Amino acid sequence: MLFAKEPLSFRMRPRTIDEIVGQQHIIGPNTALYKMIRNDYVPSMLLYGEPGVGKTSLAYAIAGTVKKEFYMLNATTAGKKEIEEVVAQAKMMGNVILFIDEIHRFTKAQQDYLLPHVESGLVTLIGATTENPFHAVNPAIRSRCGQIKQLKKLTDEELLKLLKWALTDPERGLGEQNINITDEALQKIAASTNGDARSALTILEEVVYASESIDGVIVVQMDTVEQCIENKGFTHDKGGDIYYSLLSSLQKSIRGSDVDASLHYLARLLEGGDLSAVCRRLAVIAYEDIGLANPMIGVKVMAAIEAAERLGMPEARIPLSAVTIEMCLSPKSNSAYKAIDLALADVRSGKGRSIPPHLQDAHYSGAKQLGHGQGYKYPHDYPHGWVHQQYLPDDLVGVRYYKPKEHGEEKYLAKVYERLEERKRQS
């Protein structure tokens, strides 16, 4: 068996944009970026996506297509000196392509030195980041990058195409070796890597080198594949954009009453060790999305959270899954949080600063002299414990923040609310 010096994933990196597998929405033959590069023009750009989707490979392929000098730096380790060296090379040779990985970690000193050279066209900047560039990348860099492209995970079919290419390519892949591997095994590898091309090629290489050679043929057994792919399909980054997307997906799935989707995102968050984050988000959902349509859900969620925190994982998954399912199937109402947001908007705009005199505190000497508390009607002294009087500040009289929903438990609250409003109008 022949052992290569470089990993298969590195050797199989595309040399031109026509060798790129996947990402057809960015670099397909009909895209503007493809046509620009084919016309020997490379704009500065930001490439955004999860690890293994091909950001570095795309940068290499672009440089290989236009046949320009290509330099690669990592923002976490490169300093001003390394950038100066690239700029010096560019001044001697003309325009060069500079690829900066983890560009969201760019320092101010790095920026201040590089950006003028990007503006002048001496350096074409291609930045890669796993973070959302609109949140994590400095606006000064974004403004110099005419293209911001989000790369997607590869589909199983695209990964399968890449794996078969690696098996048959004699120059860079495994084509010189006689490998017996079934389509089922290749499909299993593709399905196990969560759209990560680098991981798929790495597993293929591990599988081949873990297999026995019989009469000059490397025979890959399914058991070997299963051992090599164990735990490879799960990825989670508490500090990354995916973390917030998972929390968002959990809430939107519960809001949309999709039980199975909600359990999926709950499982991913729990598997990533995010018990406290899950508990916080479920508490928010109980009051933001279900609210007055099912007022008891808040009590149940808090009880489930307390149980989960006392139990810890893995048992914590049980009360959390139960309350997640109940929230999915509960009637929904966002009227309470919408109401407080409307009230906050008025407060922040300066409305309602004065308090009606009869509502002001009268439990101190001199309050009567100031008229505080005078004329207040004590509701308990009236039939049904209610009497009409002004509670809102003068400039907000008549405003209605609360707009009740007509379903779930809230329909009963809506009837009470409307009945009281009618009494106000009649008083």
C-alpha cells in the first residue's frame, strides 16, 4: 500500500473553478462571479460558511484559474510583518491574491496597513470566516469587499461525486491503488459528514488505510467504515453562528408547532452541552410565543427546568423533551410581549411622564397639601371590585397596548378585557 505525504483532502483541492464540487449558487457557470473570474477579473470578497464547506478550496481555485500569485495568512497568527511581505511582493509582481482565514479576527493594525493596498488594487483580498460577516467582520473590511458569499454544506450527492473522483484520480487521489469499496459504503461516508468535504475525504483515506489488502486488492468492509465514521457527523460550536441558529431554529419550530423539528434542534443543543442555554430559551418561548393562550405553560416550563438542572444530563433530556412537546402542541399567543413592547416604545419616546395626581403616593406628610392621592377611588369599595377612573397619563388616555387573541385560554381573558373596556366607554 502506498502512503502519500500529504492528506487526501489537501491533494484533491480543486485547481480551477471548473473543478469545484458544489457551490453552484456562487460559482456555477451561469453566475456573475464565474464569468468575472473567467474574464480574468477577481473582486475582493468575503467567503462565509461552516468548516469544511470549501472556502479555502474556492480561494485556491480562483487563484489557479486566473494564474495569479496566491498568498495565504491566518488572522490569528499573522502580524503586520507578514502582510508587509505580501505587499512588497505585490509591488514587484503586480496584483496578487491574499487569502486571509478567520478574517473576523483581523486586528486594527493589520487593517490599517492592508486596506489602502486593497483599495488601490495592488492586493485582491479574499477573506474567509465561519462567523456571520455582517455581525463579526469589521465594516471597514466589508466595505472593501464587493462580494459577500455564503457557502453551503455539500449535499450527499455532491460528496459522493467527490469521493468517486478521489478514488479514480491517479495523480492526486487514490486511483493508483486497487480499491474495492461498495456504493453503499461510499454513501454511508457521505451521509456521516454533515456536508463537510474535508471530513468526507479524510474518512475515505482512513477507511482505505484501515482495510486489508488481499491479492493486491484493498477490500473495504462495512464494519471498517462504521468504525471510522463514529461520531464524525455531529458538529457544534458554542461560540459560532451555528449556535445562535440552533437556538433560533428551536424557538421557531416550537412557535410553528412542529414537534419533530423541535425535538431535533433540542437534541442537537443538548448533545452540544448547552443545557443552560436550552433552559433559558424554553423559558423565553413559554412567555413570548405561548403566553396568555396557555398561562400555566410558564409554570410547567420552570418546573421542567428545575428538574433538568437537578438531574443533569443525560436524564435532563426527559423533562425538557416533555415540556417541548407540550409547548409545540399548545395554542400560541404573542399578545403579552407585543403589548409590553408597545408600552416601552411610548416610554422611550418620552410619552406619559406625568402621573395622574390621584394615583400618586399619599403615604407621607404633606402629600395632601400637594394634592397627591386626592380623589382616588378604592375599587374594593365598589360593586364587583371595579370603578372607572383614569389610570394612564393624560397624553396616553385611550391608548390600547394589549390586543388579545381569540383562542386558547386567552379567549376568556379577551372577554373580560372587552367587557371592562365597554364599561369605561359607558362611564
